[in-house]
Amino acid sequence: MLKFFLVGWVCLGQGVDYKCVRMASEVVHPTYESCNEYYQLVATDLADTGAELNFTCVQAGLIEDVL
């Protein structure tokens, strides 16, 4: 059975204080579709914070290649 994780970047701040952090979700998803739906919910929740998000769903077996 394939498992998927959400991995990517979150960037916050302005000017000199602008910081980006590489992140991965702790939530394991059984399908790419459920992982992508989860990302859409997270992106919607963080839309008003001014955070920039760039995430993708990655198969668990390939996560070391992405991170």
C-alpha cells in the first residue's frame, strides 16, 4: 500500500525578517487525492496569515529524495 506525505516550504515575514522553513506533514495519507485535499484545507486556513506555501504530495518511499 502506498502512503503519501505533504512536503514543501512555508515562508513568513517581510523585508529582512522574511524566513522560509522546509516542512513535512506528520499526517500519513493513503492516496494522492486525500493528501492533495488536505493541502487545500491547510492552504485555505493559512490564506489570511500572509504566509506563502509551496507544498506537494510525495510518496513515502521517495521522501528522502525530496527532503
